Amino acid sequence: LYKENKIDKPVKISYNGLMNNSTTLIKKLVLLIGDFLILEISLILTLLIRYRNEFNFDFNSEIWQLHFLPFIFVYLFWIIIFYIHNLYELKTAVNKSNFYQTLIRAYLFSAGLTVLIFYFIPQLLITPKTNLFLNIIISFGLIYLWRNLFNKTLKSSRLLSNVAIIGINKESLNLAEQIISHPQLGYKLVAFIDKDNCESNEINLPQSIKIINNLSSLKSIIEQEKIEQLIITSDIHKADDLQKTLLDCIPLKVAFVDLPTFYEVVIGKIPLTTINQIWLLENITTHKKVYYEFFKKIFDFTLGCVVLVPSIIIAPLIAIAIKIGSKGPIIFKQKRTGKNRKAFLAMKFRSMYINAEKHGPKWAQKDDPRVTPVGKFLRKSRLDEIPQLINIIRGEMSFVGPRPERPEFVQELEKEIPFYRQRLLVKPGLTGWAQIEGPAYGGSKKETLEKLQYDLYYIKNYSLFLDLSIILKTINIVLKFRGQ
């Protein structure tokens, strides 16, 4: 197209974007507001049962005023606990045993902490005590029914957006698998347009998904299958036939979305094999977030000081345990590469035997024999990272960011993994998107490549809200003893 117009460089095509991107946010808000309303209804039912002869719906009544404010704080606290347990992620909204186990665990944790707080802080005491226990039972029953209904509704065909993928490769097949296995995200894959005529044995998809080998039939397929979004894997600037076909489809009001964008929204990472330097220039920018950087510095310093105070109380116990468990120093210091390749000494409580790397640097791995028994506990609970609060207060690290890597590994990985150096555009973090979403260990080049895709997602989308979300989800990892 640009050749015909004698333009020296490709025309930048503006995609219509994800039709369901805002819908996803709306669904999450509906879920959150629904939880809160259900909890408030459970309070009304509790008061009706306990004070059936006295309670009325006059919200100025003494009974209502006695319970309303305390339970508002209780419910807000519960919703935070639900969020920490990923109960507001649409991927988990499936009526299966794992979901109900998570819901029950979150509810028991919320209820248990609430009982402890209200029974051991007299100023917050709810009288009579039976009201709190009765409300816990009623609210759980209502939340259980509400979540069951919500999860079923998400998978309703009326709420799904029909999509088709143009081009078959590893990433598009991976994306197809995610769409098929997670219909609650709001998408239904109805067709693959195989313009490159891949061998049939390369494609392993349900029979309900059509494989189209002819671009000329794309327009009729869109009309027949009521396709709302087309996911494009190819560089359309280099495919004149694809450009012409897509231009003919514009009157059908279908949305055109490039694979990296759709992949990012559905899976939460950036597919490295489908991006290039131009994509990085357009998407990885730091100069536009000056205010974010300013507030993040204040946030890191303030939270670092606040968390350091209670950490000092348990630090002597950890130090004694390390000394009893094995010989060597209490604090382990190691050079790491920070923002813009600036080196710094990262500090941790020692979790390995001394001389663990006498034969040279090695990747961390699952069930690492170099880790001491005490070190295993410290890593699982992430207590070994307490000294890194000093690195955060100094400004060498942040609470949230890519994992700080060793210079030896950075030099090696930069040569073998494309765009690896881009993760050094931001401060390394105590936790991060890759740490909570990616593979458990970055103990190989394959897993490092996987984690890099999550790091690039964070660098492209970082914000104070995302940082707070990552911190809350890290609490879930700590509670489950899933630290590395």
C-alpha cells in the first residue's frame, strides 16, 4: 500500500484496539462491588435474625448504627484479603475445586484475623459476640452462591467476543490455548486463517475451530461467524495481499489487533519473538512517567522505613538461627546490576553454605543442595530478603521491579537473549511481575527468557496501581510459603 503511494517508509496502521479490554475492567469492578453488596446484605440478614422483633430498615436506628461502621471496616478488610488471594482475577473465576479451595482459604483467613482483632482490641469489640460468628456463616453462604453464579455467567456465549487469528506460529497457538481454556476472559476463538498453509500436524485444535487457508474468504468468514476481532500475527507492512484483504473488511466493523497487544492483555507478558526494535521504541518509554518515578521514590523510602522497624525485632532471632544452622557470616553480600547497569551490593540473610560457589557462579535451582535447612525456611518465607530493605532505603532497589541479576549473568544473557538489557531501564525490585506470574525459578536460560517477557510487560505498564497490586499478591506467595 505504501509502495503504491510512493512513500519511503511503511504507513503506521492504527488498530481499533481490544474491544473487551475495558469490558474486563468492568467485570472486575462488578465482581468487587457485588462482593461488597453481598456482604452488606449478609449484615442485614444477620441483624434480622438476631433482632427480628426489634430491627427495622430505619438506618438511623440504634441497632444499625452500632453495627454499620465496624462491619464496613471488616468487609473492606475482607475484600483486600480476597484480592491478595487472586479472587478478582478472571482467570481464577472457574467453578472448579481449586477456585473453591482458594475461596474457602481466603474466607477462613479473613474471618480468623477479624475474630482476633475484634476480640483482642476492646475498643473494636462487637457485642454480642454471636453477631460476628453468625455474620461469618451467612456471608460465606451468600458469597459462595454469588461467586458460583458470576463464574457461570462469565462463560455465557452472549458475553463472549468471537475472535479469529490470522497466521499460525508458536505464539498464536499458545494464545489460542489460553483463549480456549479460559472462556471466562470473554473471548471465543472461532477460526484460524492459515495464510502460510502450515502442515496439518503442526496444528492441534478442537474441531469446532475452523482452519481457513484462503485469505479471499476472510470477509465471508467474518460475516458468517460474527467475528468481532481479528488478531494479526504477521507484519502487515510486508504483506500487500493481507493489507488489501483487511482494508476490504473495514466496513464490517471488525477490530484489528496485533498479536503482541492481544497476547499482552490475555497472558500478561510480551512475546519476544513477535516484537522488534520499533515496538520497543513505541512502547518502552520512561520519560513520560516522571511523576510516577517521583512518587515511587517517596513510596519506597517511606514503606522501607516502616517495614524495617518490625523487621529489626525478628532480625536477632534469624541471626541466631543462621549461626546455629551453619558456619559463616549472617549477612550475605553480592554484587548485582541495577538500573542503567549501575552495580550495587545486594544484602540478604545468608541462606547457603559458605563456599557454595567455589567452582564459579551457578544458577539458583529448585531443591538447591547449596541451601541450608534454615535457609530453606528463610527463602520460603522470604525472610532472607529483609536486609534488602537497606538497599531500598538507599535508592539502589525498589519494592517492585525486575529481579536484580548478577553482572556475570547479565553479560552472558545480553548476548543470547534479545532485548534483555531493556530490563535494566528500571530499578530492580524486592518483588515483581515476573516473580509472581512467571516460572518459580529463573534457574536456566529458558526460564530467564520466560521471566523477561513478564519483565517487559511490567516496564511497559508500570504504575503505582500495578505496584500495589504486585505487593498485595506477593503477600499471598509469602502466606503460601512459595518464596524462592
